[in-house]
Amino acid sequence: MEEVKSHPFLLATLEYPPQVGGVASFCAQVVKALPDNSLQVVTNQGHALLSKIIWPRWIKAVKTLYQLTLKTQAKGIIVAQVLPLGTAALVVRQFTHIPVHIMVHGLDVLGPQHTWRKKVLLKWVLSSAQSVIANSRYTANLVEQLGVSPKKVTILPLGPHIQPSLDMQIDYTWLGSLGIEPRDTVVLCAARLVRRKGIDQVIQVWPEVKKKFDKPLKLVIAGDGPDRTRLEHLASVSGQQTSIIFTGAVSDEQLKQLFARAYCFVLPTREEPGGDVEGFGIVFLEANAFGKPVVGGKSGGVPDAIVDGLNGYLVEPNSLPMLLKAILSLLEHPELAEKMGLQGKQRVLSQFNWETNVRLLAEQIGIPI
């Protein structure tokens, strides 16, 4: 095993950059916000947490975390996945007696409940942990509904991963290559293309938006995922395919360009069967960070990201009339849209500051800072 420096806490995670996704970004931002050497990041790629041949697979994580705990003289373990890493960390605690803290994100609490074995294990892990770190009030409520004491649950408000830089300039050449013209008003959807994001609803109301707002408009859908083929088909039969642009996967820098160029951001998230729901919705804060008003679905943890009427609008999931009204309200009232965008930016700066919030968390669970 590779040499590691002494660190006071271990952060065990199956998702970490260069992997993409909300959990990977969450972990990276926590590490970035703390002083160097506060955490030793333990990933499956770097330290082998899951076995490829032995069941249960997390047995490998027990050995790895136990060895690293002794080697680094760690004072605690933070795990980013309640299952299976939470189980492994609690086994290590039996031998080392160091505290275990569990991060939860929403889907990881809802998803396993379709099997009784995982549901029992989930409740045991969360109840046995020293503390539970939730990404939103919604996720915290899910944890408490499993019987975990509210005193154990801490909400760590997320902060935007994508933010404007002071020297940023808009790349009109790249935007033009997508089909975005200087005169266009851009409505942006940016997400992994899965059903719970509700992008199909935006496409459904788009012909009516175009009819009622008689100015050059483009609906830009940034991202890739399993729902892309269906969404492209909906766009092709909408009669508005020339005003709907699918960018495919984009880099962080390209996403910054789209946020900067957008007029507003729309993602009417909803809960899908099996508990597939948005745990928070950090992308709304990212849009707000660029001063853009947002429209989101009133589901999961999204109400933590959007205060209806302040930084954007919350719409009922699957309500096309509400969605249409919200989009048109922003398009037809530019002064209101600008006000909401600025209020959103101020809210991000004051309430969703990663460094401040993570340091408060560190003080609560005993990470030296």
C-alpha cells in the first residue's frame, strides 16, 4: 500500500474527481474548504475499497480502513456512501473505537428501501453513527423518519461548484458553433439527462412559450444521459426543433459559458417511481451564482435551493400550466428576472459559502482547522 502522511480524519468515498456527479463534487468541495492535511481521502481507485471477487464486497473496505486508521492514527472516519461504506466503517470502529460520521445525499436513503435487508442495514448504520451529515432539510427528514435522533443530524448547506471567474469572457465563437446567435434569448437546462430532471416538460411547453413570446428564443439542453434519445424525439415532433439545442456533455468551462449567456435556468425536477428524486439541486445555486433566475420543481431537496419568488419560482411537479406561467413571467418581465437573479446571487454568497459552512461542520465533528 502506498505511503500516506498522518491525517486526523479519513474521508472514504466511492465517488471523487475525476469522476463526475453530485457526490464526487460534494466530497471535493469539502476537502478544498478545509486546511491541507485535515483529511486523508480514501477512494476505491486509490486504495481498493470494494472486492471484485469476495462477497460482501465491502469486506475489502474493512481491511483498508482499519490499516489506514492505524497508520495515520486517524481520529475519525467520514464516509460518503451510507451503504456499503458505512457498514465497513462501523466494523472498523469496533476495533479502533474512533467515531464514524455518515454523509447522506437523498437517493442513498430512499433507494435501498425496496429490499428489507438493506432497509434494516440502512437504519442500523445511520443510528449507530456518531453523526449524520445531510445535504438538505429534505434528506435530513428522510433520515429522521428512519428513527435516527434529530440531535445526530447536521445539515451541511451545499455551495456551487461552478462559479463565474472575475476575468471570464464569453466565447461567442463556441456558442455560435452550437447555434446560439447574439440576438437570442437563451433558456438553459443543464443536467444529467434522466427522467427526474423534468426536461421533457420544458420541451412540451416550448411551442407555447415560442408562440406567446415573440422574440428570438433558444432552448439549450446541456448534458448527456440515458433520457437523451427520448428527449431528442420529443424535440423533433414538437415542431420547434430548430430552436432547441442539445449540446451533449460539456466541460465545467463550457458550462460557465452557458450560464453566463443564459437569460434564465429551468429544471422542473420531480420524483420518479422507486424514490428517484433530487436530493438538493446544486445546479440552481450555480445558475444563481451567475445572477440568473431559476425555475425548479417542488420536489425532494429543491426547496432548499429555491425560495419561491425570491431567487426564482418553484412549480408543482408535472404541472405544465405552472411551468409555462413561470417561464413566461421571467421572459416577459426582464426587470423582475434581473431582480430575482441578483437576489439569488446575494443568497449564494451569504448562505451557501462552502468554506464557512464546511468549517462550521468541522468544528462540530472535531476536525482540527
